[in-house]
Amino acid sequence: MQLMKLKNFSFCLIILFFILCFFSCSQSEPEINYGFLELVYYENGGRPVERFTFFILPHDNDGIEDLEDLWLYHDWEGLSWHLTRKDWTKETVGNDTWIGSRAIAMEDSSELPRGQFRAVLTDKGGNRTEKLFSFDAPPGRERPFPNLTITGDWYRIDSGFPEQNLLAYDNAGNYLVTVIPSSPEGNLSALGLPSQAESVALWSRDPARSVSAFTDIVPLRD
């Protein structure tokens, strides 16, 4: 009789354990409200390489901290990129928090595929969702790589992209601020850069094509 009671007690403990696990695990499926890719060419010392900026706008009733893994697939080419909560970058715009990466690349730094991509998002409870989207920029650069030159207090931008941005950095390479120049050339002092700025890089964009180019950092002083 005592053995039977012990078995019944053990069985009840097992059932209780599974009930607690069931209710402690997330029961809310994550969602991908929106996702995008932007192709960025990096100057890379005169040998431009391609990188994708890949971000999604997720939603989870259990909170964004419940999200666990983010995958980007190109099924046609059999390619995948995996981001964990430790890997992805979080960007907050207004009340929205985006997650993703600015460093999606091929292992050999070759050209990235175009066409249809699939994003897959999972949470700690194993729930998952996915979203399809396309990136159709033509292979190869349509425009010459932009150029930024600085001579004394004078800057000059040569770019065929419709938008220009100057990104300023301090002497440790930390990003400070982005300035939109009103003219392709002029006095650096007119840009209103912070006093701790020691270098700048040019980020030229074509937002309609989701393509941009990022130059190497250029020192402000010799």
C-alpha cells in the first residue's frame, strides 16, 4: 500500500512538473510586422564589398525579451544567416524596436544574392513565424563609388547617389553624429560638426533602390 501511495505521489509530481512547464513556456506566437534589406557597398580600401543591412520589426505579446533566434534564408541559393539575441542589433525608432544586423555577407565577401528572402523568427517557447520579402537591385554597382576628399577646411563630395550623409567620429572611432551637407563642397566649419570630431565618412544613399555606399573614414586633420 505504501509503495502504491509513493508511486501515485511520484506520478502527481510528474504531472505537476509538466503543467508548470506548459504554463511557464510562451504561448504567444511572435510576429514580423515588417522587414527590409538594404544593400551597402563598403569601400574597403578601394576593394568594395557588399553587405546587407537586415532588420525586422517584431511583435510578441510576451515582450521582445522573449525572442530567441532570427534567421534570414535565401532558399533558391540554399543560403542562411543566423542571428541570436546576443548577435542582433536593437534600434529604437519612436515606440518601435527593430532587431537585425548591418553585417549580412557572403563568407568569401562575394556578391550577395538577389531575389526572394525569408525571415524566420522564434521565441523561447519554440513558437515561430516567417515573412517573405524581395530584394531586386541589379547585380554590380550602377554608379561609380562615391568619393570624399578633405583639404584643410574644405570638403568635396563626388557622388552619383541622390542622398549624401557625413558621419562624424571621435579619435577612438566612436560614432558621434550624422550631418546632411547642403552642398557637395564647402567649408568644414559650416557643417556644425562637434568639437570632438576627428574624422568623417561619406554615406551616399539611393533610398528608392535600397542601395547605398559607405566610404572609408577620412581624417579631418593631417
